[in-house]
Amino acid sequence: MKEYWRSLEDLLPAEEAPQEKKSSVVLSDTDSSKNTRRDFLKYFGFSIASAAVLAGCERPVKKAIPYLIQPEEVKPGTANYYASTFYDGAEMVPILVKVRDGRPIKIEGNDLCQMTGGSASARVQASLLNLYDESRPAQPTLDGNPIRWEDVDAQLTETLTNWDASKEFVIVTSSVISPSTKKLIADFIAKYPFVVHETFDAYSYSALREAYKQGFGEAILPSFRFDKAKLVVGFNADFLGTWLQPTVFGRQYAAARKLTGGQREMMRHIQFEPIMTLTGSNADERVPMPAVDEAYYLAALYSELAQKVGLSVPAVKAPEAIAKVADELAAAKGQSLVVSGTNNIDIQTLVVEINHLLQNIGQTVLVDQPVNLYQGNDKAYEALLTRMESDKVGAVLFWETNPVYHAPLQGRTEEAIKKVPLRIAVQSQQTETALFCNYQLPAPHFLERWDDTELVKGVYTLMQPAIRPLFKTRTAQENLMAWAGFDGTYYDYLKLFWKENIYTAELAKGKQFETFWKVSLRDGIVADAGKASESVSYIGADVASVLKVNSTSQSGNDLELVLYQNVPVGDGTLANNPWLQELPEPVSRVCWDNYVSVSPAFAALRGWTQGDVVEVNGVELPVLVQPGQGRNTLAVAVGYGRSNAGRVASDLGQNVYPFVTLNNGHRSYLVPKVEATATSSTYELAATQSHHSMEGRALVRETTIAEYLENPASGNEMHEKVEKLHTSLYHEHEYKGHHWGMVIDLNSCIGCNACVVACSAENNVPVVGRNEVRRSHEMHWIRLDRYYSGDTDNPEVVRQPVMCQHCDNAPCENVCPVAATNHSSEGINQMAYNRCIGTRYCNNNCPYKVRRFNWYDYTGADTIPNNRVDVAGMTLDLKRMVLNPDVTVRAKGVIEKCSMCIQRIQDKKLTAKKDGRQLADGEIKTACQQTCPTDAITFGDMNDPNSKVSQLLKDARQYGLLEELHTLPSVVYLSKVRNKDKNKTLS
Amino acid sequence: MYVSPVREPLISGEKSYTKVTEDIYAPMTGKPGKLWFGGLTLALIALGFGLFSIFITVWDGIGTWGLDRTIGWGWGITNFVWWVGIGHAGTFISAILLLFRQKWRTSINRSAEAMTIFAVMCAGLFPLIHMGRLPLGFFIFPYPNTRDVWVNFNSPLLWDVFAISTYLTVSLLFWYMGLIPDIGTIRDRLKEGIKKKIYWFLSFGWTGSARHWARHESMSLILAGLAAPLVLSVHTIVSFDFATSVIPGWHTTIFPPYFVSGAVFSGFAMVLTLMIITRKAINLEDYITKSHLESMNKIIIATGSIVGIAYITELFIAWYSGVVYEQYAFVNRAFGPYWWAYWIMMTCNVITPQLFWFKKIRRSFAATFVISIFVNIGMWFERFVIIVTSLHRDFLPSSWSMYSPTWVEVGIYIGTFGLFFTLFFLFIRFFPVIAIAEVKSVLKTSTEKFIKKGK
Amino acid sequence: MAEKAFVSGYYLDDKDLVDGIKALQEKNIEIADVRTPFPVHGLDKVLKMRRSRLPRAGFIAGVVGAAIGFGFQAWVFTEAWPLNFGGKPYLSVPSFIPVTFELTVLMAAFALVFGFLISSKLGPGADTIIFDEEVTNDRFQILLEVKGGNSEALQSELQAAGAEGVKHHEV
Amino acid sequence: MVETLSRSHGKKILNFFALFFMLQFFAGIATMHAKGNGPEPDVKVGERLFYGLIPTGDGSNSCVSCHTMYSADTMNWNPSAVEMAKVAAEMDLATFKEHLLTPSGAMREKVHVKYQLDDEQLFHLQGYLKQLADTGIEDEPLSINKLLIFLLFGGLMTFALVDLFFTKKIPYKAIHVLIIIFGLAFQLKIVAHETIDLGRSEGYMPDQPIKFSHKVHAGDNKIDCLYCHSNADEGKSAGLPSAGLCMNCHQVVRNGSHSGQFEIAKVVDAYENNKDIEWVRIHNLPDHVFFSHAQHVNVGKRECQECHGAVEEMHILKQEHDLSMGWCLDCHKETNVNFKGNDYYKTFEALHKDLAEGVRDSIQAADIGANDCMKCHH
């Protein structure tokens, strides 16, 4: 740590170096009047710096440097958790930040949040690594030259004071969900009336809001309740992966489909989509649909449903599947939900009207609880561009927004920006837009600053810093305050705002504000039921004209191109993140690149195979053959091809945002007609899975709901057979205390990959980079196997999280010559890294192939110099700050694998011992379990008959993976159930 | 001793004891030829390349090899098993054939044993360098330490450590004890000088005393008795590396006999390859004759047929077991992405040796030379097939992957050839290639014409 | 001053040698040593050599090796640190067999080889005396110790017993 | 091993020479530099004064006899030469004179009163001290005994071998054999010890920046260990007390019973001027070992002394045990668990049954998995 601070100081220009230079470890605060509660974080306490390695083999002298004044909350070596909020302009999730010795080392969901229940998506957790990103802007610059904050303030204050009122000063933000920031912007506008606030979302949902404006008079985004639905029909909406609030929806979705705890009913999910999304792969029935026909399909559906209720609407001839779905939907009135993810006003209007027809409004679509996300309006954005083009804008400030990358609109954005005389970028990460800006003002990472949010009316969360800013950064709010001449810090402003606007008598429950504030800060979340609902009423849109326009199929022989967000990278905002880039896309299982996915039939027609590079409207991309994709559909993920995002994101894939055009004023992520031609080159994609069939093996066992209700063990008949056959010469070992076990409900798992990032963060799993993944050297301790079955044009998909199964008869343990892996008295398959000599025999003999070998020095733990393989800067001192000090950083040449988060087990056991009580069931949560949005993973003591694990083990659906080998795995799966019936199939 | 009159002589030409001494001593005298120097240089270059590859492996990591998360062993262990297999011929010839009193072993046992030792040295290299943390390799020895940690005696790899090191030690002892009288012979042919001193030192002061001979014979016999099961145990234990595992294609009870016969098969082939060249190069045609060739080829037919039956048995058992994983593993071998390796193995190991049923072929040096090389290629592929094709597609299709070696792995393999031939070239230059005393002891009964010197 | 003196006579054939020995033995002449280029079968009987004790040494060493091998493994897994490997019992006897076997063979082999070297007083730098360098080539040599200056007599006896050449040696 | 030994010592020797030449060089520069600016102190004279080679007054001790150059293995309470030199280097000559000749503090008064130094001598002396403050002391002297012994045995064995096979001067082979066996055994022993010592540091007692005595604090003044190392009860590490905690007492206590004001002043200085105190860590475990004090102190109710030795009797803290893994395991095998006193252990029903039925009378830590690998190696 000591070295780290030094190197940072070296990075900064001399006059900006922290004044605490002399005291490198204990950073003292010289201005006590500005003390904040988080100030202790600057005390980098009890840092043990290893210094002065002596000659030869002699032991280095290690220094131990205590605090000068020890803050009372800090116990060396004990982690603190602080409640905060993740918000990157798209998803918002209340979080807990785990801080060890002053360093945030993990993000977990805040379990006080009703919507997420303590879960967090992969991106939310991975955003931690952006904090330690060496590419972050660290220094304010003016036209590329470093400048001091005081000068920035002086110059801009002067500019603002002497402003020509005929021109606008535009602030472009992403959707502001912070009430206090909103007020601050309003205050700023009050001070400088020529200031205009515009909202720009990286990925646009503006058609959705406009559809509600047409239908309900207000451009709202309603709350969706998948858990209240019995039938969900999705149209091109990846609501489990990327659409709106995937973490929340994933949780609702799984809750409605679980069959544990006595639940016998299961939501049915039908998905119409042109490409195979994560959501579609989870659907009970999935119908490939040409993207250009989505409006036609919905028009047909509307028409069918309208006719059923006796409305007279223009008839639209429905495809067979739509007619059947209409019947099902009609039968589930008020308990169904139709959603579409397409940013098209016709489509969204139809969806609103269909939900209205189905009486879902108020049931599964809560228009009275609008969500404040995605407030951007593409029409307003276009209007802004027009004003910029016509020289009406004198200055533009991009507040954590990147329109040059996200909405280039055929270069229009870029040209418009160039016409604005003064351009300012406030950014916590490098952006393409900043390249066009005069002032580039670095902003802190969200873990370094204060803020609040109001996602749904009356639900407030706080964002609080978990570390002192690593660089000389300042929040956008503080910039505005400085330029407007407001007193105090943004923290003061925020607190005052809360005192005046949020602190109410009901919420206070008799507490003083300070107490209320502290409690809110501790919990991170405050729900004010009094403010919860808003009333809007149905006014109805002009459906007839929409139906008329879309009454026929548009699909022909033309190739269409669908631009979509994939699960790891999303809209590309967090692209400069090694954890996310290394995360395999859940459907294709490819990482580190985007690609053009094509249907098997089309690939066969053109003679393309995976890795052939093709040119799609001038962009060269490798091909990935994707079963289940529409016949004439091509698809490419957005979020890649960043030209100015930092070291990791550069040179990854191609940027396809330039294909985005405005359609009816909304950004359209569909190109109806493209040309695709083969090139002579090939490109190897980094795929973590190359074989996609289960080969008829009983790995993922599944059944249908009807069969399940008849016989809970259906699909899992093999389990009983195998159990009967098991005999052993040896007695089983007795586990006298705990016997840890894990149950994974395959019916709940949606394959969102959040567990993979949680595991990587918790266990210091190395990032290996694209080339190493190509060589199948990826290191993830948990992986989500995905298998296709059936028709290649529309296969069924199953997936299975696989980590070390902690077999009681573990084949790996027998073969290690040096006893580096053996079984603990608590049933854990232990791996002593420091004993391992790296024969890889255990890995060979592992039937589950869950052991990972450190092929190279990925983490800088090796003693041999100059041999690191580190494409993502993970061995930099800065990024190493993310390492969990409770887990050994593995050296080159050793095997590693899932330890069932032994450090968490040990920690909770110690707590129980200190309290002199028995360990409670559910007290220990593994990292993967903790973050799982669907609660698919349960961990506990199999020796405790009352534990949840023991209860689940009685489920007839339970089986061990490859149980016929008699490895006695401690990880047990519950078979998957599909809500599918012979009488009900769509095709 | 009674010798069947129908047996043809093992040694051709008119030989006396002195002639034997002279013939075998001849290659060690004078300046070595260009061929020898050229061969040694080539071998040293190969060795150097191998050492460089090993350096790269240790410095940069096993990542320089073509292995991955699914395939933990590739060329490294393939080469290990192959070399160990080759290292079976020598001790098999000296020990088991000694026990069976096969006289034809006398002409070939010395060089075969030397070959055994060199091959085992090459083999022993691989388990070491395939470790991710070679500097900590000493962990595999059960030595007392302040950690109180011992080793895992359940691990076949640990058994390997004991088996290979015991085998190397015992083979070395056996070989050297056999060499002592012959070193004595060489020593006595040398004129006074440093060379003579060195050979004196190496000969352990051998005098040829009848008492010594008696003890020597008794020791050799018991050592042979010990070495015979040892030979069988070594490849049995190597086969345990695979047989005790759970991987389909490895988890097979017939592995021990199948591996041992495979080992003898490949070992004999290698001996033949080398001997056919050596006898020509250093004029030992009289001592290594067609009848030797035929005897060895007969063993090749026998062991080759055992191997062939084992292959077929494997297929049958896989089908008969009804286990999908087993069945798939064998279908995948024959028709999966590595089908070519399987069919190379089948052709070279099962079909080619059957040609030895023809007397003409089994008595032809040229044909034997070609076939012996085929057998060695085939046996290498057998190990490759067992290791790589079993691993690359095991239980979970999600983890299936493909393997191809990198230049580093190839380099190490070439390096072991360098090591092997460097040692072999040094051996033929400094030690008698044929067991002089043993040949003399059978000279009367096995020679075309025995002449007594002086009379 | 020589400490000892020997008379040697050589033959060119092992049969002649055996005959010669028999002839000498009939005359009760003590034969000090017989040296041959290769082991001559039947010589041990003719010379009435004691049966070698090497097999016994080898056997004992083998038994000791087996005991150490098995005992050590059992001690490590049950006493020193019992560890659970793959659900096997601590004392998993089948697993111990290979190492036990290898140690048995190793110890026995060592005992045999070193037994042989020690009992024959052979070894690196052993100071044995070579009377005739042709012994390792084609001569079968009989050595008679000269006790009390009767060298000439012994030489003639040897010649009488068919030796091709006779020589006197002093050490 | 021979190689490593010789290499590390070779390096040391090199370092020694490098340091020596650098010293000369800097001294040269200093001299040249000083020549331009009036009188410059004669460092040699200063050094002689310091070592008492030039009389400093009747019955006075040489400076170095109290302010030693090398660390001692028993506590020398006086400031070391370098520490003192650093203080002296900051002073002007008058202050230096006052400090030296008319000192405050009981101990100094008693000793320094005998000094009779004139201004010129003081000037030279301070000059020397300034130089000492700049350069510090060179590395501790080389210790090559073990290497010599090792090589000696190597030579002996080589001789024995040569004689055994070639020269044959010694008539009895047993002597050769004995020499070789003995030599080999001894060499092995040295190698083994050195190798084990690579990771162990039993008996480690480095100099600390402040002459803090655990005997004075924990022994004489009976301060509870947990008063300063309070985290031992709660967390993984025992924690070092912050300077602020020291000041709880040392706000008042400014005069040490042995060291006078000098050492305590360092704490006060650190506290008041925001300076780190860089203690040298004594008890080190490798990075792959996770040890929890709370488990042992709070739950296991172990006395600190069981692992750290009789700290309350140590002026200079010393690592008492080797902290090897074997040492941990052995203790786990022998240490009884407070099985009935802590409800956590109710989980171990089978063992409780054994206790109740008298099958066994106590449960040791190892019985409930204390020796599982992953208890310490996560």
C-alpha cells in the first residue's frame, strides 16, 4: 500500500501532489473543519510495508506502522461494510461496499432492498474495478494541458458571469435520479437562467416512455411485476439480461417460477425474438421472429385480443403462434404481462394497449409507481443537436455522458458538438466525447462520492464514499456549486436537502434528524410509503392507425441487422473493465469481443463457420453461428470498439453504434436491410465453451410442469436407480461437526453470470485476457455451462452453474502426490496452494473439470521476474488494491478452485464462537449465493437436519452431477422444470 | 550344457575368445570416426535445444505448452510413458531372459540395458518438468520437515516416483555389475596411463577370480529375479496413473498387462532400431545375427498381438459396459477429431508386426528396421491416444477442447532424443557394447565355429 | 621383500582348466585362486566353494525394506497426520502396496550389490592384484600360493596338470 | 547451498567495499566543499574524540562506550551513536556544547559532568557526528564461520576420497569412511539448518526505532497485553497501539525509568508532528498463512506467552518460537477445546456423546479440524 500511494503521487504533477506527502501511510487531515464522517478512510492504517529485501536468501525486514490516532470503527484486518448505491446512468442497485483497511474490495447488493434482496448483477459488482482503473482521468485539463482546479473555477465562473444570454449553456446528463442533484441543477439554472438541462441515455428507451405518454398522458416508465404474472410474453426484450432493471426482474421472474418451499404453480414464459437472448434462452417456449416483423406480430396479437373482447379493430392475419398466444393471454387476464424491448413507438404503443386490453395495468404494470430510470428523450436530443448546429448553444457540459460514442447519428453529433464554442466534459472514465471537449474535468468514481437516488417515488437511497478520492477529482455537483458560488460541499447540500425534503415526521419516528441521517446512512435505503403512488389514467392511443401500418409481414429475403446489448458489457459504459470483458456472454459464451451472430441455416447457406470474418455494411466482424437466431437476422452487440475508454477496452471488437439511426424520432437499434459479404480472413473468438450438446448425458435433468406435478421425480428417475446401485468397500467418513453442502436450483438459475463476478472478486480469481481464453486457459472458479438441444433453428437451452463439487469421494484428492488437496473435517475439498507443485493430475482426474491451473504468472505472485502475462493491468499496484487480503494470491504453476468461500465460513464460525453460540443456518453465504438474484444457490450444513440445505436435499428433484461415479458431491442440483405442455405448444 | 542341434548358431564366423575380445574392443580404440563425431554433434544440438525449451517452460510457465483447463497432460506425459516403455527392453532382456536362460540375450543385453537406463533418464525428466513449480519439486519426497507434512501414498504419481527411481537405480546397478568384468577386460588391454587408471577405478579391481564369478552369478541371478517383477511393476504403476483415475478411456483394469506388453513391444523395437545400425556401424555383424533378429521379432509378434488384443478388448468392454461415457470415449478415439492418431496407432502396432509371421520378413534386417520404427511411432501414438483423446472429451461436453503441442513441447521431446543419443554415443565409445564375458561363456555352444587360440 | 609369493599357470580352455584343477586336487595341492575370463560352470563344485550367502542377505534386506515401506506409510497415515483422501480409509492397504514393493526390491538390490562388493572386497579403487592381464581375455589361470619356497615344485605340478604356461609371482 | 551461501556473502563483501569507497568519496566531497567556507572540522579528530582515543576529561568514559555503534543483544538504554548524531547534527555549536557539557536529566548529568572539551574539539566532534548522521553505520560484520566449516569439511572429504582411491596414505579404510560419513553428516546438518532457517526466524530480535521495553510496560508496570494490543481479542491481527494510545500515559510520563527522556520524546514527536513510527515486525507468517488472534485469544483462551514467550520479561522483544507449521500442528494436537463452555461446539454432537459416555475425557483442537489445511491456508 505504501508503494501504491507513492506511485500515485508520482503520477500527479508536482503542484497537485497531496500535501500529506511526508506521511505516506497515515494521511492526516489538516483542515479539521471540513471533516466528514468518512474521513477515517484516509488513514491507511496498520499498513505493513515490506521493505529492503536483503541480499540473497535472507529474510526481508518487514515494517509495521501503526496509526497515529486509530479511528474507532477500524479494526485492522476486519472488514467494514458501508451502504451505498450503484448507478451508472442505466441500472440502479443499492449496494454494500466491503472495505478492508481503507480499500473497497467487494460490492454486494444491499439486502435491505426489497427489490433486489441483496443481489447485484455482474456489472454492478464489477464496477468496483473501475475504481482502480489506471486509465481514469486523474487531472483537469484545458485543451490537453493540465490545469489547476482553482483556475478552472476562476475561468468558468467568469465565463458564466459574463454570458451572452442569447445563447444556451447546455448541461447534458444521463438520467438524473438523484432528487438533490435535480434540485442543485434547478438552483444552478436559477442562478444562471441561460442554462438548459438535457438528458441523454447511453441506450435509449424513449419510445417506451412516449408510448405511455400516448396511452396514459405521461411519459412514464412503469414498474413491472413479473412475480405477479402467470404468463409473461416477451417480444425482443432481454429483461433478465439487459432490459431496464435486469437484477430486479430476474429476482421477480425466479420467484414466480420456483418450485421449492411447497410452491406448485409456475409462471409460464413465452418469448418472441429475432436473436437468442439470455431471456429467450430461459423461456418455456421461444419463437424466432424476424425483427422487422415485431410490429406486425404485436399488431396481430392486439387484433386477436381486441376481437376477443369484441372491439372492432382492423383485422390483421396472425401467425399461428400469435393466435395461440392470444388464447393463452386471454385466459390469463390481469395475471399476464407483455413486454417489448424495441425502441419503436409503434411497437411500444401496441404493447401498452395490449397490456391495457389484458387488464394488466395496475396488476403487473404499475403505472402509479413510475421508475425514474431512462428519462432521456431522443426527440429532445435531436432538437438539441439542431440548436447546436444553428449556433444557439454557447457551451455544452457533458456530465458523465458520451453521445459521440453512444449516438453518433452518422457523425451529426460530432459535427454539432464541434460547432459549440465551449465544451466541457465531466467524467469519471475516459470517453470519446471528451476528446472533443476543451475542459476535461475528472470526476470521482461512485465509490468516492456522495449522492442520493430516488428510483421510485418515495424510495430513497444514499450513495456514500467508501474511500477518499484516489485522484484529484471533483464531482459534477461540486463543480456546479463552485461555479455558482454556493457555499459548502455537496455533502452539506445533500444533507440539507434530506433534512428539508425527505426527513418527515413519519419517517423520523421521533428521531432527531442527525439520528435519522445516521440510520439512513447505515441502512442506505429509506422507503417513504406516504409518497409511494401517483395517479395516472388511461386515455388511449390511436391504435387503429398503428395497426394499419403494421398489418403485413415485412420480412423477405433481406438481411436485417439487430444491435443489442450483451450481458457483460451492456451499453459499453463500463467497457474498460477486465472482469466484465473476461465474463463470457451467457448465451454464446464468448468474451473479449463482439461478433456477428448468424443463424445456422444462413451460415450453411453462405458456407460460413465460426471465426470467418465477414463484412457487414463496411464493418468487419467474425462470425458466430448462433442456434435459435432468426433465419435472415444478423446481430451484433453494441458497447465494443471503444476508441477512447482506456487500456483494457481499446482494440476490443467493433463499434456498431454508427448503425443506429433515428426512426420516428427514436434511436432505432435495428437496421432493416444490410449487406453481408465474406472476406478471406479469419479471426479466432475467445470462447469458453466449444461443444454445445449434452450428448444425451443426464447432466442437466429436466421435466415439464405437468409431469412434475404428477411425479416430482420425473426427469430425475436416474437418481434413484443410481442410489440403489451404490456400494462401497469402504465406510464413509464421518463428519462430526459441520458438513457443508450446496444446493443449486436449476429451475431458478437464469444464467446471468453475476455469481462469476462475485466469485472473482471474492477469491482473487485472475483475469487472463483474450488470447489465454482462446487457449482455454480461463480461470473462473464457477462457470455456467450452456447446452442446446433439439432443433438448431430453435433449440431448447439449459444451463448449469458448475463449480468444485466438493465430492466426499473426490477423485482429485487421491492423485495429488504431495497431499496438497485433501478433504477437510467439514467436508470441504481443500486446496493448499502453497503445497501444490503443479502436476495437474488432480485436474485431469476431476470429472467436472473445475480445477484451474495458473499457466502463467497472471497476478504477479511469481518469484521469477519478467514473466507476467497481464493484458489487463491486473498486476499494477493500483489494481491489486482490489485483492481480497483474506485469500491467497496464487502463484504461477499451482492449481486453484472453488473453496466454498472458506474465508467466509471461517469468519462466521469465528463470530459465532466469539458470541458463544451455535452457528445459525443461512448465516454463512458464499459469494455466489450472496449475489444470486434468483436465490438459486443455497449453502449450509448438511449435518443440521433443520438447515435449508437439508430440507432441499429431500426434494425429489435433487441429484448429483455425474452421481453415477459415486463421487458423492456436496453440491447438489435440483432438476429444471419447464412450464410446457403437449397441448399448449406453440409450434 | 546341452544345446539342441537344430538351433542355428547365434554367432557367426570363426571365433576364439581373443577374437571376441578384439572384435568388441575394436570400436573403442583409435580415433572415433566422422560418423561418430557428426552423430554426437547432432545429438548435442538437439540436447541444447531441449535444454532451452525446458528453460522457457520453467521461466515462463507451463502456459508455453499447448495444454488447457481440460487437457492437463499432453506431449510431456506421452513422451514420459513412451520413454519408460522403451526403457523396458533392457532389463526385460537381461532379467527375464536370464531367468529363462535364453542365450541369445548375451549379444544384446548390454546395449539394451544401457538403452534402458538412458531411456529411463529421458523419461524421468518429464514428470519433473511438467510440474508447474519445479523448484518445489522436492515436495514429492517424504523427507522430515518442520511442516510435519508427508506425501500422499495414495497417489499413483507418488508410486511413479518410487517405481521410476527404484527401476533406474536397480537397472543401473544391474548394468554396472555386469559391466565390471568387461571393464576389467578393457583395462587389461590398455597400456599404462591415465586411461588405464580410470578403467582400473571403474573396474572395481576385477580379477576374474572364480569366487567372484560365483558370487557375481549368484547376485546376477537374484537381481534378475528381483528385476523381473520390477520391470513388470514399473509399467504397471505407470499404467495406474491412468487406470486408477475416473476418466473414461483411462479407467480400465486391463491397463497393467496391456501397458507392460506394450512397453516390451516398443522397447524391443527400439533395441532393434539401434542394434541394426550399431552392428553395421561398429562391425558387430558376427555377434548380432539373423538369429538374434528372429528371436527378438518373435517377442515383438507376441507382445504386439497382446497389445492388439488389448485394443480390441477395450472396445468390447466399452460397448459391453453400457456406460455412455466409456462408449463415447472409444467412439471418439476412432472417429473423433483425433481419429488419425488412433488409426496410426492401430496400423503401426497391430497390423505391421503381424508381418513378422513371414520368416523372410522377420529375418530381414532392412524390413525389421522399417517395422521397428513403425512400432515406435505407433507406440508413441498409443500413449498420445490414451492421454489426449481421453482427456479432451471427458464427462462434461461443456469443457471439451482440443490440443496441439507448441514448439516448446516439441523442443523438449527433441531434447530427450539429444540426451538419449548423446549418452548412447558416449556409451559405444567408452564401454563395450556387447557383454564380452557373457558372449564368451556361450561361445562354445553358440558359435558357428569355435576355434581355440594357440592350439 | 615380498610378503607373499604365488605360482600361476594358465589354460586356454575351460575344460582343460577343470581337468587341471581336478589333477591338482588329487595331489592335495591347495588352490589359492582360479581366475577365468568368464564364469566357468561347475567350477564352484570342483573348488568346493561355500554356497554364497548373498541370497540370504538379499532376502533379509527385502523383508526389512518391506517392513519399513509399509510401516512408514501406515505411520504417516494413521499416526503422524491422518488425512482424508477421496474418502479412503486412513489405513488404505491397497494404496501402500506399490511403494512397499518398490522399497523391498530396492533394499534387496542394494543388499545384493553391496554384499557382493564387500564380500568380494571389490569396489572403486580396490587394491587387487592382477597376475596376468590375459585372464580377462582368454586365459584360465590357476593360482597356487607359495608357502615356504617350494615355487619350483608347484610350477612343475602345474605343468603336470596341463597348464600352458607357468609363472612365479611375488607380491 | 554452498553456492547460495557464498553468493550472499560475496554480495555482502561487495557491498562492504562499495560502501567503503562511497564513504571515502563523500568524505572527499565534504572536505572539498568545506574548504571554501571557512574552517572545517577535522572529522578524524572528532572520531578519535568519540572513541576516546583523545582524552576527553579525567575519568570520563568515551562517548562510544555508551552511545554504541552496533546493536547489542541486551538492552542498552542510551541512544545509539547514530541516533545521537542525528540530534547533534541539527544543533548549532553553542547548543551542542550546552547539551554535551551541562546536560539535563539525571543520567546524563552524572556521566557528562566529567567531560572537559574545548570549543575546537567540540567543533571537530560535531563534525564527526554530522558525518555519522549522514552515512550511518555500515552493515554488521560478516559472519562466515559456517561457510568456513562447510568448506573445511568439503576439503577434508575430498582429501579422504582422493586418498582412498589414489594416494592411499592412510592405511585404515575405516578412517576414510568415518571422515566421509562424519563430514557428509555435518554438511547435511548445516544445509538442513540453513534451509530451514530460510523461512524461520526463531530468536529474531531486531533493533526497534524506539527502545520500547515490554518488561517495563507489561512486566514492571503490569499493563495488560490487551490494553495495547486490543485487537487480539477481536480480529485477525493483534494490532499495534497507535501513538495516540501511547500518549494516554505518556502525556504525563515523560521520563523513562531506564532511558530518560530520549526515547519517550520520540513517541511524543511522532504524535505531535504526524510522523510514522516504523516498528520492525518480529512475528511474521508467510502471506499464505491466515492466523487469527481472536480465535486463539478470545475463543481458545490462550495466554499470549504460549506463543510469544515471556514477553513481560523481555527488554528487547524476541521471537521465542519458530512459528513453523509443525509447531502449530503439535499444539493443536495437545490443546484441549473448551468444549462445554462455548455453545458453538454443540454442533459436534457425536463428540459430546463421546464425552458424556466417557469414551474420551477431552477434545483436542485437532479433533475438530484445527489441522485442516484450509483452516489457515485459504
